[in-house]
Amino acid sequence: MRVVLAAAVALVGLSLSAADAQNRPSTPRVELRSAPLLRLSGEVDSNSPAVWERVAGRNLLFVITSHSGTPRRAWGRDLATLNAARQVALTPWPGGGVWMEAVVRDIDGTWYGYYHNEIPAEVCGRTDKVIPRIGAARSRDRGNNWEDLGIVVEAPPRSYVCNTSNQYFVGGVGDFSVHLDAESRDLYFFYSLYLRTPMSQGVGIARLAWADRDAPVGKITVWRNDAWMPATAVRAPEGEPRWFYPAAMPIFPAAESWHDADRIVDAFWGPSVHWNTQVGRYVMLLNRAKDVGYEQEGVYVSFAPSLTDPRQWTPPVRILKGGNWYPQVLGLDEGSGTDKTAGEWARFFMLGESRHLIRFLR
């Protein structure tokens, strides 16, 4: 199998032929080629971050996988030699299920992890659905033990739909990835929005000053109306303040709501972002759902020259019809290739399995 598409299309709901797209100048191209099956060693139902570490004089690749609300860690010389994934510890546990979707290694060897957390939809009096949110954690032993740093992004109050037809969520935010800018100034969050109205659904962006990484609660700003909007603190009579985060303005808004009774959906979600050295662009892979059960219409790609201006992301182009959840790139270069950095060739994963190489062309 071979698929070649370019990263320039019309907006959601419009189409552009591959031939027309590839005739556009300076447009990066993506090529998928069949490859022998490669599986991550842990079960997967989220993005799976990877980190290289120098241990006892040799490079080792660590991969965090999560399934059913439990994160696990494996390591090996490369993707093909990962050992069995073992459960990691997060203390204190934030409640509900935890999926560790992103990890950033600091220069001193500390790992900062960012997790998708699902809590029961008690606000709706429901036990069959949950509300996702995003939390932060820190590890000083290469991801085996994590210290919880708190919840850093939540949906605004009164943004839930208690009678939703969505199979999992009554609202909330999650299903995300993060990327630290080249100057190590700001950490950018690319996350899925499941809020009440279609104009507040899709893919949102927030950022955290890297200087605030050890105390991130209340520090994240959200991209809305072409500006970075801060959280608002509500003081409690006792204890810590409660933080309320504004609704992000999606860079790729939903065309059909997650919560309508007709069960039809047209929305991008689950962004995975990496820097590609071959094309000199940030690359975002996306799911596109077509119903409330998250059935896939396809996997899409978008490009941006920098992280600072969310308006620079190109309209998504489909690179694979159908497919599975959590598409992501894992780079192949020893010591540098991860879910955040890749070159001309990389492995294309969905739900922890890779059946394709992905090639990036200028």
C-alpha cells in the first residue's frame, strides 16, 4: 500500500484532490508505505509518549503506554526491543482513570508528565459517563514513580450536556499531546474539546510557561479570540482556590456536534504533534470522528512553521481513510527519535500498532 497526500486542503467538509494539493508550491507531502507489524509492548488506548535516556553508557528508549486508566512503562534499545510494560505509580492518585499522554524530559533528567484523567459525571448524576480533564505530574526516576502536580486544564462550568448521546463523555477536555518550544520558553497543549456547543468543540490549544512546570495549577493560558486567556481563581473559605479555565476557540471546529440526538458527528480530536526535521515544520496528526461512538472517518495531517501562533496550522488533509484511534509518529533516529521529533522516515502508529512507515517530503 502507498498513499501520497499533501498538507494543504480546504476547510472541513470541502475536498481537494491529491493531484491539486501536490501541485501547490512549498507544501510538505506525506507518504505511507506498508511495513512489517510492530507493536508497543503495553496495551494502548491513548497517545504513547517516548523518551530517550543514557543509562550505563548506552541509549535506552522508554515508552509510556496507558490502557483502561492505568499507565505503564517499558524500555529497550529501540521500538522493536521494548521489554514488558509494567505499571507505574502516581501519588496521590487524582481519582478516576489516568492515561499518561505526554512526557517532556528536562535538562536535569526530571520527567514532566501530562495525563488525561476521567472522573465520573456526578454533575449530571450519571455513572455511565465521565468527564475528562488534564493533569500534570513529575518523575525523578525515569517514569517509574510520579508525583501528582494537580489538574491544569478543565472544561468551564455549565459546559456539560447531561443528556448527550456521546458514548463516553458529557463534556470536558482531554485526548491531547504537548510540545515544548525550541527556546524552552512555553509548553503547548493540543487537546480535544467536548464542550456544549459545536463552536466550542474540536481541537484547542493552551500554553504553560516552562518556568511554571513545577507549580502549574492555575498557570495555563488558553487560546481564545486570538489571544491567550488566563484562568480565573475563585477563593474558597478554606483551602486552595478553585480555578476556572476559559473555553478554547478551536483551531479546527466541529462541523457536527458530539452531543446531538442524531448521533452523527464530524469533528477532529486526539491531536498528536511532533517537530519534523525533514520538512522543518511542526506536524499534527488527527482523528476525524463520524459518529458518537468515535468511528473513524479518517486520519489527517496539518502543518505549522511555529507554535506561537495557532492560526498558522494548515487545514487538515486526510492521509488514511478509516484507520484507528490515536495516530502518532514515532521517530526512528537513535537518541532523538520520539513522539516529539522525527525525520524523513518514521513509524506510523495507531492504537499502539504500526503497519506503516511514514515519510515526510518537502
